[in-house]
Amino acid sequence: MWYLYLTIGLAALCIGIPLFLIYWTDKRSKRSFEKKNKKSDDMADLDHY
């Protein structure tokens, strides 16, 4: 029965690690994109006018 648990764990790792890496790189690129375009988002905050 242990091989069933091992197989399920291995499948979870094989699916989970690429999904985590995709999420991590997407979040990092989105953060740098928002940092670059912070000035263009000034129109969303109209209190300073």
C-alpha cells in the first residue's frame, strides 16, 4: 500500500512544483511591471487634484 501513497505524492510534486514556479514568476513579473508603471496609475487616485 505504501507505493500508492508514494505514487500520489510523486504525482502531487510533479504537478505542484511547475504550478508554483509559474505562479512565482508571474507574480514577480507583475510586481516589477506595476513598479515601472506606478506613475501612469496616478489617475486612479484623484484626491491629489
